[in-house]
Amino acid sequence: MKVQAHQLFFPAAALYAAIAPWFLLAYLASGKPQVVSSAVHARGLLFGYVGALIAGYLLGRTRLPMLMLLFSLWLAGRLLELSHADTLPASLLYALFGLLLAALVTPKFRAAKKWRNRVAGPLIALVTCYPLLDQALRIHGITPRIAIQGVILPLALLLFFMGGRIITPALAVAYAARGERLPQRVQPAIEGMTITLLLLASATYLLAPQSRWPGIPVVVAGTLVLLRLYRWKLFALNWRSADIWALGAGYCWLGLGLLAVGCDAGRPVAGWTSLHVITIGALGTLSCTVMLRLGCKRRPAAAGWYCAIYLLLALAVTGRVLADWMPGAREMLLAFTATLWSLNFVAVGWLLTVRAGH
């Protein structure tokens, strides 16, 4: 018996994303070591949430025993994070889930002929298995903050690549419905340059995390992302294409986030604000839109749901940025951000569950 992986992983990912910020806020309010810390929170979202997204989107129909094994590893990892995040069992669960997911997903990209498409397989393997590299970095004295920032660029590259592969055909269909032809499709020159720049920046950052040089290719890559988005001319579509607008909003946050991360490169304390532009704005908006488009394929979600996604997450990004700029109101703004983020994912999870039952 085979089951669509997204039917299991997408609702679970939405639920996990909805509750994750509150464990962190509990830690910040109490300072108790048994509550999830900032580093554990970041690792959980970057490896746990993203891992569930990759599994749900790319596995497709999977044999039930294999799917349950993979999901059990994922769920056990999320539960263990609550009390034993830095222990050997937690690290082993991260490793086992990442290796198994990479083994199942990356072969799907072996048949790709163009080098830009062949990058996807190793990139997915890097993101899913990054906890192993993270442990190696810790052994060699690289702090968790630097390790987490080191995975942001590969994650941004994955969002750039997969986002482009989702937006382009969706735009082509929308333009065809208008009796027009999409003016710009994949834009291979921009895609190739952006991939090269982000790969270069990732390698340079890991080798010299205190240098400002990685910021240059990241800023250029962010500019190219925004240029690619502009050339797609999403603004020519009407409100019925709200799902494509939401994808475009996520892509816009990605470009802006890369510009911010590039400007932060080399600073003594790299800005967490810039990282949240990518994680809340780009990752949040793109992933929620993809979950609704795929999970509600038989009964498409109304345009209002997609409008709610990019409005709630845009306000969440704004609140998170202001939290660093307004220290006096930091706790209130963090709670405001977490509330909007959670409301968004509760709504997405509820809709996925309701539509799955029909």
C-alpha cells in the first residue's frame, strides 16, 4: 500500500511550526535550561520543519512501512528536542532521518541533464544531512550560531531553485488562461549565476565566517532574485491568482533576506534579524503556499487563504525586525510575531486536515 507523503507530513509540519515559537518564548521568559533554547529552536525549524516539507513535497506516493519509519524518526526527533536536544540520541535521530530522507529523495534528480538541475540532489542531501555537518563543526569549535548561519545560504539556494520550478509553470498556466504567453520562463542565465554565487558564498562563509567577503556574492544573488521576480511580471495577474502572488511574496522576501544577510556578513555578532527575513518571510510564505496548493489540489483553497498567508507572515516579519530595533518592546513584539506565525500555521493545518477528509 502506498500513501501520498504530503498527507502525513504537511499537517504535522504545520502543527509543529505553530507550537515551536512558544517553547522558545517560554525559555526566554524563564531562562530554564529544560525549555527549548534559541539554538535548539533554530535547529528544530531548519532541520525538522524543512525536513518535513522536503519529505511531503518530494517523496510522492511512498510505501506505508517506509513512510511510517521516516515519520517516526521525525516525530521522535521533535519530541526529544523538548528535553534532550544536545544529547547523543537526539543527534542520532537527526542523522538517521536526514540520511534516510536523502537516500529516498536525491535519486529523483539523477536523470537531470542540465547542471543547474543536477545541483538540486546534492543540495537537498546537504540540507537534510546538515545536522551531521553541524556536529562536526561543533567538534572543531564552531559555535551553534555560526553553524546555523552556515546552513541559511544552502537553504536559501534550495528555496530559490524549488521556488523557481514551482512559480514558472504556475505562471505559464495563468498567462495561458489569459490568452497570453509568459514573457520570461526559467531565465537560465540568472538562475545559473545565482546558484554559482550562493554556492561560492556558502563555501567562503564556512571557511572564513568572520570575513565580509561572503557578503558580496550574497548581495549580488539577492539582487538577481529580485530581478528574476520582476521579469516574471506577477503584477499583471488578477486577484484570482492569489496563490501565485503568495509565491511571489515569498520569493521577494528571499531576495530581501539575502540582501540583509549579505550586509550582515563579517560583523562581530551577525544579525539574527536578517536570518528571520528568510525563515519567516521566504520559508514561511513559500512553504505554506506550496502546502495548500498540493494538499488542496482536489478542492483548491480560495484566494482569501493565500492573501491571509502573505499578510500574516508579512506582519510577522515586520514584528520580528522591530523586536531587534526596539529593545524596550522586544518581549511584546516577539509574542506578537509568534502569535501571527502560529495563527497562520493553525489555519493552514486546519485547512489541510479538512480538505484531506473530503
